[in-house]
Amino acid sequence: LKNVSRSTSGFHNQPNFCVGDLDDILTNFNNEQDSLDFLIFLKKQHSNIKFTMEKQTNNCNAFLDVQISVINVNQLTLQSYHKLTYTGLLLNLYSFTSNSYKLSLIKCLKDKAFKIYNNLNSLRPELY
């Protein structure tokens, strides 16, 4: 991702913002043609790396485990997102794993939920 970020400096229409994590990149452009041009530009960077693009559907995008909904130009809502194949099973409570690992997983998920949600009312179903 670092190399991709460096290589985008040669692109003629820079995205409004660009964030990423490992092999996922979220960008925003002023129009669809700029985003298509950017996709073509990225595909030319290396023959072994394949890039795809997902467009907004109903003013929503899923990025990593977060669903980003656009309310208006200045307001977004964030909530947890799970693919259709999500089972909800991360670690069996009765598995042969140390209790400290199990507690750390719970703390990590709780911390992640508090960082994702910008509305505590929508967080409640996720915690129970």
C-alpha cells in the first residue's frame, strides 16, 4: 500500500481522500470518471496486482468491517458491517485456548465497536 500511495502522486486527479489497510483502499473522487481513471492508473502499476472497484449503493459503502452511510455532504454514519457469509463465530468459549486470550479478544472487539460507532444507540444491538 505504501508503494501504491507513492505511485499515485503521478495521477492527474488526486482523490479527495485516500485511506487504506493492507490490501484495501478507500478513496473518494468528485465524479465517477475520475474514479475509473484512477482504477486504470492503479492497474497499470504492477501486472501481478489486481485492483477492483466497488461503487456506493444507496449512499453506502462497506470498508473492512464498517458500513459508511452518507447522510449529507458533511455527515456520515458508521456501523458494523458483516458479509453474508459471516457466522458470528470467532472463538469457541470452550476451546482449548487460554482465558487471557479469550478476554483479550472480547476487549479488542468492544474497543473496535466503540471506535466504529458514532451513535451509542446503534451500538447497543452489537454488544448484546
